[in-house]
Amino acid sequence: MTTPQALMMLLIWPIVVSVMFNRLPRQQAIIWSILAGYLVLPPVAEIDLPLFPSLNKAIIPALSAAFFNMLKKDEALIAEPPRYSGPVTLFLGMLLIAPILSALTNPDALIEGSRSGRASHCRRQSANRCWFSPISCLSPWGTNTFPIRRA
């Protein structure tokens, strides 16, 4: 369990990075936002969102620096971003879509406290109302299985 002060530091850090990008040159702002983030932010605090990696002291400074670096309008330091060809765009799309599809089609059992069930499809379904083929759904208590009949 993280403390409210630790979560507050993680949430305030992008504001600190924006102040650094407004007051320092771009190179110094990038270096100091990442380095100070590693030094100042709490090590065990993280914000865990579904389908995303946990936002912790390693991710938040880097994402904040990248975001404010893109927002800074200094044409002398950056060039036009490269155009990606068809296969590269396809592979990047697959990289973003694969975790979502994996989470949706995961047939492993989900055990949460005293309840368990199929991770992808069982939610307190009775034997008559299951619409899956010969897969058995675990009961909410984790001991009995319901045989599934085709309707």
C-alpha cells in the first residue's frame, strides 16, 4: 500500500517537469527531469492502470520528459520525424494490440480471494446459460465445476 504523499509526488512530477522545460534549455531540462525523478520520487509507489505498465519512478519522469520535449517548439534541435513504411506501421500496431487481445482471450483460471473463475468468460453462469462448448466454468467458491451444455 502506497502512502498518499508518494502518490501525490508521482502525480505532481509532470508539473515539475513542465516548469523545468519552461526555465531551462531543452537538453538540461531532459537530463534534470529524468535524473531528479530517479532521485526524488519514492521507489515503491506506483499507479497501476489496467492494460498499461505500472506508472512508477522509472516511467513517469521518462514519459513526462518525452511529452514536454515534443511540446517544446524549438525547430533548430529537432528534425521532421521519420515516415514509417507499411510493415513498420503494421508491427507497431501489432505491438499495441497484442496485450489487449491476449487479456481478452486468456483462458487461465482467475483466483481472487475466495472466488475463482475463468479469466475470460465465466461470471457466475449456470449450466443452462453458458454458451461455450465443453469447457467447464468454475463456481464462485472454486470447488465445483458446472458442466456446460450446448444450447
